[in-house]
Amino acid sequence: MKIGIIGLGAIARKAYLPVLTAQPGLEPHLVTRDARVLGELGDAYRVPPAHRHATIEGLLDARPDAAFVHAATPAHPRLVGRLLDARVPTYVDKPLARHLADAETLVDSAESAGIPLAVGFNRRHAPCYTQCLEHPRDLIVLQKHRVGLPESPRHMILDDFIHVVDTLRFLAPAPHDQVTVHARVRDGLLHHLVLQLAGDGFTALGVMNRLSGSAEEILEVSGQDTKREVRDLAEVVDHKGQPSVRRRGDWVPVARQRGIEQAVLGFLDAVRAGRPLSARDALLTHELCERVIRAVEEQSV
């Protein structure tokens, strides 16, 4: 199975290349315009020179069975669009596009042509988070903080806060019918953001502080006088009387802990089996992010 890996930056190196190059039966094809990076990673992962490409056209000439797009977000519409035109099943890092209209075009194109398209929301596959689906969830609170990193609202929300938005949607026990946004914007930069979703019997809060002093991710789901806390997708504390702590095993790979391995293998299994795979639900997350962006921009005027 020939697999194109387009864009060889930090996320590809840390998360995807170690998983994809370890799978039996896959023939990786690397794509980047940076000749030095292409050579270094091609050598490191023993990818033959004939399977290293400077352009997406070079990859398409090799007739890949599927492709993973890890390039910068502004390049997503062009790259994903080109792959879909060539009828190549595609997995793309979030966000699908920087603007909602582009994301809608890509999803519509994939569905009308019957081509699998997946967006990399890995937290939907992270074991610590999927286990929370078994827990009562009257109240969901997800905090994802960073250090010294205020950014423009659109960039921050679509490149980082989108994980919070999608995870709240994933864990919500029912559809939400209320959306509330609070933000602090100074000199055009978003410092912190709070999103509240509410629906029948539940409230979900997403909080991000980009001047937190600590990089951390804390999820709490509670209901029926019990609470489950997940810290940095690795440690689970169940609260019901005496707290019970479970930690990630010493030998569990980070990609598996964070759900990346499961997302990759699920996509590849669907492609091999010829199963339909739509990004329509991922588009709902993009639509909600666009709503959050508008609310933040209105508050910052």
C-alpha cells in the first residue's frame, strides 16, 4: 500500500512518521520542497530515493493508495483539493482549512466523489478520553493551556482551540443548543478564551489560557456524584470517596496514548476495506470554531 506523507514538519516527525514507517505492508513516499529535510528523513527512515518527492505531482505520478497531509494550514485547500481530484483517500491535520468556505468545498467534493476524507482529531481516539464516554457527564470541563503564546484569534482558535471544541462535541452526551463565548483580547492578540456549550442535562466548558505559565491539558467529567479527571492524556483519577489513580504504562508509546496511532490505523483500515469515510462531522467542529471566532472579534471591537 503506497502512502504519501506530505509536509515533514514537527507534527509529522513527532507523531506520524514513527507510526506510519513502523506498519507492515506500507510503502512510504515522502513529500517536501525542503531538499535537506527530505534527504535527512528519507535516510533516517530508509525511504528509497525514488520514493522521495519535491512536489505533490511527483507523488501522484507514483499512484499512491492514500495520503497524509501535514503541511502548513494555508496549503491545505490546494493540496487536499489536488489529492481529491486525483481520487486519493486523504487524511489531513486539523484544521481542514483556515476559512470555513474552503473546508466546506473540500468536504462537499470528497462526498460527491465518494473519496474518503478524514481530519486528524486524535483526541477522539485517545484511550483516556474514549473511556470518559462510559462516565456520567452532566458537567464537562476541558482546560488546555500554553506558555507565553497569545496569537491572533483565527490562528489560535483554528490551530489549537479547535481540539477543545471538537473534544467537547465528542464528549457531550446530547446535542448542544446554547453557545456562550468569553475572551480577553489585547492589541489584536487572544490571551484567553472560554467556551460554554449547554444542552439537555449537560454543560460543557472549554478553557484556554495562552499566558498560563504552564503547558497542560486537564479534562474533568462529572455526574451522579462521581468525577473522572484526566491530566495530559496520561493520568486518570477517579473520584468517588477515595481517589483512584491510573497512569500510562511506562512502555506505552506517546502516539498511542494521544490517539494518533489509533486514528491513523482506523483511516488505513477504512481505505483498505473500501469503507465510506466522511469529514462531515469534522466540518461541524469547523463551523462552531467559526462561530467562536466571530464572537471573539465582536468582543474585541
